[in-house]
Amino acid sequence: MKSIEKASGPVFLIDPFNGTDSGQRKLINNGMRDAAGRGRAVIFASPDFADAFLACDRSAIISEGYIQQIGPPETLYHEPANRMVATFTGRNNILKARRLTSSKSEMPEFQTIEGGYRLFTQKADLRRLGPIHKDVFLAIRPEQVVISFGASFPEDNLLKATIASAEFLGPITYVQLDCSGMRLEAMVNRLVGLNAGDECMVGLPPDRIQVLPD
């Protein structure tokens, strides 16, 4: 904190939140934002993208010596440029699949390699779709996977699933799902009436599925 306050010119920090508790993280974040509010650039490196959500207006993800994507943390999370960014920015379901429809289709259709499921996705540009015979990757965040308890909607890419396990994290729970060999993860506020081994229906809304280049 004191080094941030006393420094002149741009501030460069390496993993400033490492080993800190929530109170210390708040103090450090406030110090960085105070320095930035006085017109100074504050740049820090971190292996944890959660730090970017806490403190950054813009982020750059670097892997294998190259900048993979630059932008606001929210953009990198919701619109990852590739598979590496999609996984680094938070938990994600990455599904290998092959395109079935033409590149002009309003809702491209893919078949997953595991499980052989046919899934519709949001429209993507040609660079992401790739050749019709080539495998690509589909991504959908756990919070966008819907575990169906009542009425279901076929247009939401409905799949039968079995609850494999659940990871309770206080206000949220991550549910591991087995769809005939294809693994998915869903995030729910509460897992009510379902236990490991139970069957359920899972919806993957097409407008939430992204097509990613490798």
C-alpha cells in the first residue's frame, strides 16, 4: 500500500494479491484505484483472472509469449477469442464438435465428438466455424447450463444427464453432469431434490454456446 502511494509515475506490480485475505485485497485494490484516479497508470501481472475482475478496467491475456486478447475483463469473459482465453477467464464447458450445417445457416448445428449430441449454437463468423469436416470447440459457462425441473424447451438443446457429483461452495453449487460420456458442469444457487446418481434434463441455450477456434 505505502509503495503504491509513494511511487511516482506508472506503478508496476507482480501478483499483488498473492497470499492476501479479503480485507488486504480490498486495501490493495483501493490503493491501486486511488493511484489510477490521480492519473497514474497501474499495471499488474497475475496468474488468477479473478484479480482482473476485482481491479482492472482493461486486461491482456498472455500465453506462450503472445497476447491472446485485450479488453475489459467482462468482454474477455463473455466473448473469449479462443479456447485458451475461454478456460483462463473462468470455469467453462469446452466441447469438441464437428459442424454439420452450411456456413450460411442462421443457427449452425454441430455434433459433439463425445456422446454424439447434435447442438445448435449462436451464429459465428467463418473464421470460427472452420471447414465443415474439421473439429472445432464449443464453449458454454456453467452458469448458462440449465438443469430442468419442470417444463422443458426442445430449442434449448435438451440432453438427458445423470448427476455425477456436486461441489458446494456456500452461495453456489457446481454440479457435475454425465451426458452419456460427455461431461458438463452447471452452476446453481441450490441443488434441490437431486442427488448423485439421479437423472435430470439439461438445457444448453443455443445463444449461450460459443464457437471457438483452437
